[in-house]
Amino acid sequence: MSNQIRITVSDEIDKLLEQLAKKLGKKKSMLARELMEQRLYDIEVIQKGIRELWEKRK
């Protein structure tokens, strides 16, 4: 299951995402999602959630 969220970014970030998306051949929304997911992974939010789920299964 997937959910949609809406984010607001500055004009500069929007332009940067647009340029990067074109260079990478991706949609801007997909690039923004991937960057957000990577950041959450980097700050260990995802790892913590996985550990908590794993502990509940035991």
C-alpha cells in the first residue's frame, strides 16, 4: 500500500530537483521521494522502525 503526501519547497529547490530529475531521467516527484527516503535512512529513522517491528515479532 502506498500513500501520497504533499510537500512545499522553495523555488530554488524546485528548480534544482527539476534539473536533477532531467539529468537522471526520473520524475521530479520520484527523485524527491528517493531523497527523502535516503535522508530518513541516514538519520536512522527507518532502522529504528525496523528494529522495533523485529522486536515485536519475537
